Amino acid sequence: MTNRPVIDTLEFAKKEQTQDLELRSVDLARLTDESTIVNDIVTANITGGTQTDGKPFIDLKILSGLRLTCQRCLGLFDLQINSNSRFIIALRENELSEVSLEEQHVNTVLAEKELDLVDFVEEELLLALPMVPLHGEGKCESPRLLDIETNPTNPFKRLK
Ligand SMILES: [Zn+2]
């Protein structure tokens, strides 16, 4: 994607606009530092609206597969992302904390005249990444990689 869509968040919500994005690795440089995008495609949908209580929001849907390196066996595994998050738009900085106190499990975003949607999506994907990517318990491909007995210089003894 060569043009990066930018929205005025409040206008976007008020007019109930919607925007579909198809992003590739080249668009998401920060994300691809840490992972590979499966099939090199991230699809996202951003929709604006107003809640029944009058609060403007942006809904963000992301569908993607990320390939990560397991920090235990250094094998690769895929993490499916299928997220659907609502962001309440706060007009001022001090409203950010107020809204998140009132509405738990809801994200907030500060009203912006020019919100870069690609950044917005990338930020959300970065948050979805595990701090330490690991296969599920017992799912590692080649646990012998970290078998301490194969590494005589390792000072730690096996606890078995
Ligand atoms: Zn593993």
C-alpha cells in the first residue's frame, strides 16, 4: 500500500465511516522486526460510530497470521490474530483515564485530526505479540537444542 490513509477520528466516528486495509510487510516495519507475516497479508477494518450513550468510538478488526520464533526451541510457529477491539475516543488527555475507569475492557484513543491508520493497526498487532513467544507446553519441535547435557560449558545442572 503506497498511500497511508489518515483519518480525523471524531469526523470518522460521527459520519460512521469505514475503511478496509490490506497491509503487507513493507508497511509494517516495526512488526516485521519481531515476526514474519504469514502470506504477507494483514487485513483490517476500521469502522467509526457513536454508542447509545453518546460516546464516539472506532472499532478495529484485524485478521492476520504471524510467524514467530519460539524462544525455547528456536522453531517457528504461527500465531493467528483475529481481534476485534473498540476504542472510545477521548477528547482530552485527562478523559483517557476517566473513560477507562468507567468502561472496563474498553480501550481509549485520544481524538486526533490525523490518525495514521497503518500505525494504528501496527500498534495493535505489536500489543498482541507475546512478550516471550513460546510453543505450547510439550509442543516444541526440537527440545534437544536446549538440552543442557549437549552443552558441557553450561554451568547449570539438569534438575531431574
Ligand atoms: Zn518451541
